[in-house]
Amino acid sequence: MKSSGICFLFLLVFFTFSGCNSEKKDNSNPDAAKNRLAQASSPYLIQHADNPVDWYEWGSEALQKAKKEDKPVIISVGYAACHWCHVMEEESFMDSSVAAIMNKDFVSIKIDREERPDIDKIYMNAAVLLNGSGGWPLNAIALPDGRPFFAGTYFPKEQWKNILVKVAEAYQNNKPGLVDTAEALTEGIRSGNDLDSLNINNTEFSEAEYVSIISGWQEQWDVYNGGYTGAQKFPLPVSWEALLQYYYLTGDEDALKIVNTSLQKMARGGIYDQLGGGFARYTTDPKWLIPHFEKMLYDNAQLISLYSKAYKVTGNEEYRQVVEESIEFVERELSNGNGAYFSSINADSDGEEGKYYVWSSKEIDKTLNTWEAKIFKKYYNVESYGNWEAGKNILYRNISLKEFSEENNIPSPDIIETLNSAKNKLLKQREARIKPTIDDKVLASWNALMLQSYIDAFTAFGDQEYLERALKTGNFLSREMSGKDQTLWRSYKDGEKKISGFLDDYAFVGSAYINLYQITFDMQWLEKAENLTNQTMKRFRDEQEVMFYYTATGQNDLIVRKTEIQDNIMPSSNSVMAKNLYVLGNLLENKQYLDLSDKMLRQISQVTINNPSSFANWTKLLGIKAFGAYEIAIVGEDAFQKNKEMNRKYLPTSIYMGGETENLPLLKAKLTKGETLIYVCQNKTCKYPVSEVSEALGLLESYKKEPESTGWWN
């Protein structure tokens, strides 16, 4: 940054963080007129419709007003399930004295980060550059053209007022200093988006390179509590899926151990709703006990997938229970009944965080009989004085059911019967409470993750209903969120589609379609995936680079067009696109797809090897390229059933194709009348066909040990 910008910003931040205290919320007039956010599609924005702040949605109207009146822009970002977003709204945005400053000296824009992640990514980047960290609510202040010079997260009311007053004074009296800061900060955001520093690796992907990623990765593991070390715990299913594949390819027991430790601790902790199923977004402690109580669709979808895959590897029945309960939660709380799923559930209810989920010991005693209360409270660590705030208890477990049975000398069936009876009674009691609000918008990318979770649950447990739900969601996405030109909408609510899709929407939906084909062998899904991929190439491709932009051509009304490559809570959109291109390229024998996927991975391979925890989804493709993929072709009348049996095994580097016709290049000359045959292939060269799944699995094992040991079918 330029030195004058740094000095000015230092003075501003120093002032705003000195001696400011929070105050209680003003009681606003319930009959106050609604602001323009009453017309928004986002439930989060609508929640701010009764604020005295003169909010705008992002768009030309707000930015033109700021330029015309020469006012700085407040860009306030949050989401409906965010506890501290609600706190700041109540303390500051509902306060008339705060609103007076914002309305007089600023143009204020409210953003739902889930609808507009493109905006969120830019101003979150600014917050991280300025403060070293970010979070929500995110509050940035920018020049009228959108270039930020200040960014932070939650501010108590008086502190926020002080910031506003000082910024307004500085804008009038020292505008050049703010402009310098904005220029330097914007350049920092742009340079952070630069891929030039990532050199394309032209050497072959080696098994040794892939195996080496574990050494630095292990240093970050919390081997006792699971997850990564740190004061807070996020589920991060992308990492544990990647390590599950690492175990499959290398046999490294440490990788499997950290996955199992993480999954077990999460399933038993307060982050998991022990009564109703489903996971909260993260915990504020390192032992998975104290959740931030909001529940997000994307977390639960990915965790259902993760626990399903881990079940295939371990056969752990505790994982099956997590999957079944989490699916019940999603269907009960987040389903719109038409194949789509809502975005999130609020952390707060009746004005308190977590109130819906926690219990006092006395409440449990009143609801259950004496025996049930005794067993339940002991199993879930309920304390008479509470294990959390204000005498309340968060339910969690320390040990397995079997261990509890042995410790207390009570047969497991008796414990299960007692706990089920108690849980049913308490769930009924909980249903009578004031429920947290639900953000009922439907997001394409998150619904694609939910679709994938049903595919993974179906392949792990064989329940046909799971596949039917996956197909129902696929049909919803195809029918309601796709345009006639094969484009996608980002968000859907009450029949209205408003925002064009971003790269993650295209990548995740494309991946879901590919995987629907691989399990059903229905060509319509492969055709949809190919059409969507071609649209992605046309609309998002960076012709000067090998990666894809996050926003489509013509969609960019921001100061920077971002490229998302780093995996986080969800896999990065570019890592998903690279895998899509690889799988589609193999299924369709499309050299353009394969070449581009290869270039994408080559550009990111070295940083992936050096920092696998931040590029976990990329490591999966790296492993496939290093060890080789298997093409499994199943043709004949019983192709679906045999494919279902094959998929009960965890085979993460296999690509499936087949059906009753020879409709793909690799299927040609493989259909034999009256038989269903399985071909196990690598690099389009297949071993002799077999008719039994057990034989095909044996061929896969022989491939891994001695790839030249058996005959070939060309």
C-alpha cells in the first residue's frame, strides 16, 4: 500500500478501537414505514426492511447516487442465519441516531452473501488485508466507485457511530488520503487474484509427489480432538474426503485415523444436534462442544456425503446413524417438498442464540420419567447447574453406545429403547418452542451438493428412496433453475429467479449431473452436464489463463473479477471444474476437456503439494492423475443393478459408464446379447470382461498390484 494510505488508515482504526462500549438496542417504532428492501428476494435483506437506514440493494441506482452526491458507500454483508448480523442490526441499524448518520453522509447497501458471493469475496478480501481476518457481519466503506478504504466485522453501536463520524469528516477534509488507501487496497485485492505466480508444472504427476503431501498436512491435525488445531472447530468435509481418498491410494493408516477421529468427535459433540440430527456451522471451542447454532444446507449436504463414504470404508454403524438422522433433519426442516432445499436455519430464536436447542436439567426431569431422565442425562452429559450458559445444557456424548452399555452394565438394546423414547418426548417438547427462522431461498450450488449427498447415501446404504430424492432434485434444478440456453440461475424463491449463476453454481450442478449419469446410466444427465460445461467454457473462461473467473462475462459490475482456486468450507469452483472436465473428457473422449483439466491441475499442483489443507479438493484430482483412474463399463440388462453393487465399495478413482446400449466411445463392441458384462479398464484399455461384481472388484485389486498380469480386451 502507499504510505499515506497506510498512515491515514492506521489513525482511523486506532481511533475506532479505543474505548468504545456496546449499548442496548433502541426500541424502534413497529409502525415505521418499510424501506426499499421490502421488495428484495432475499429473506436476509427483507429482515432489514423495517430499519430506519435507507438501504439499497447492490446495483446501478445506489452507485450512481453515491457518485452524483459524492458520498462514500457503506457495503454491509451478512446472511440470515448469522447471529452477530442480527445483533448488529438490533443495536445499530434499528437505531434512529445511527440511521441518521448513515442516511445523511453515506449511501448504504445491504448484501446477502449467499445471493451475491461475488461481492462478499471482494470486500472480505479487503477485510483480511486490513485486519488479518474476516467474518460476518462484514462492514466495508468504499469510494463511490466501490473501491474500499475501510473494512471490519461486527461493531457495537457507539463504536460504529464513531467510525461513521470520523469517516464522514475524513471524506470531507482528507479525501486524498482515503483515495490513496482505496487505490492501494484495491491493488492488493487485484494482486491477490493474480495467477502469474503459479507456474505451470510440465513434469508428469508422480505417485511420490502425491504421497509427500501428508508430511506438512499432519502438522495441522488435532490428533486428539479431530479436525485442525485451533480455538474454534469447523467441519471442513473437503479435507476429510481428500484424506479418505489418500488412505485408499496409499494405505496410510494415519490418514484414516484422523478422518475417523474427526468424524467420531463431530458426531458426538455439541456441533451435532443429538436430538434432531444435522450439524451446526462450527463450534467456538476446540472440542466440538459449543456450537454457533446456525445450520447451513451446504455443511449438512457435504457431511452426509462424507459420513456415507466413510461408512463404505469402515462399516461404522455410528456413521450410518449420522447419515440417516441428518437426512431426516434436512427433509423435515429444509425441504420445500418439490425437490429443492432451503439455505439455512437461524442461530437465534425468541431473541436468544441457541435457545431452541438447549435444555435445563429441570426441563428434562419434567418431560421424562425417572429412569429415562437418569439415562438420558448421563449419556448426554446434562448437568444440574448446566454445562453452558445460564444453567442450560448443550447435549453431547463422550463415548459410544457400546462403551456406555459396558460402563453402566445395561444391555445395549435397553439403552437404545430408553434413549429413543426420551428423544421422541423431548423432540415433541422442542417442537412446541418458538422455532428459529428459515432462509427459504433455494441456491443452485448448494442444492447440487444436496443432490450429491443423496447419491452418496444411496451408494453406501442401497436405499432406493435416496436415489429418488437425488433424481427429484436433479429435475428441479433442470426445470426451475436452468434457462433455455443452458444457463443457470443462482437463487430461486417463491417461483422467482433473479440472479444469474456464478461459477460454483455451474461447477457443482455440472458435477451432480455427471454423477447422476454415473449411477443411473441415463444419458440425459450426461448430455445436460456436457451442455452446462460448454456454457461454462463460453461464459467464465479466462482466455489469458487456464482457470475460470467466478463471474460470467457481462456479469461483472465490481472492481475486480475474481478467480476462486482455494478450497475452504466448500471445494473451490475451479477445483470442481477441473474434475468435471477430467471425468467428462474420459466419458466423452473429449481431448479439449482433458487438456484443459490437465493445465488447470498443472498450474495449481505445486501450491497444492505445499499446502494441501487449503487445496484439499485439488489433491483428489492430483491423486487420480498420479495413480491413474479406472474406467468401469457395465453393459447389459442388469447394468444398473451391477453398478449399484459396484458402488457399495469405496472406489474414488473409478469412472462409471454403461447401460443397455453402446452410446459412448468406450462402450463400443462391448454389448453381448443376453449377458451383463463388466469391463475394468485403464487408459481405455480393458481387461477381459466378467459377469460378477466380485470378479470385477478382484480385477481392480489386480490392477493396483500387477497391471500387466492378466489379458486385455481392446
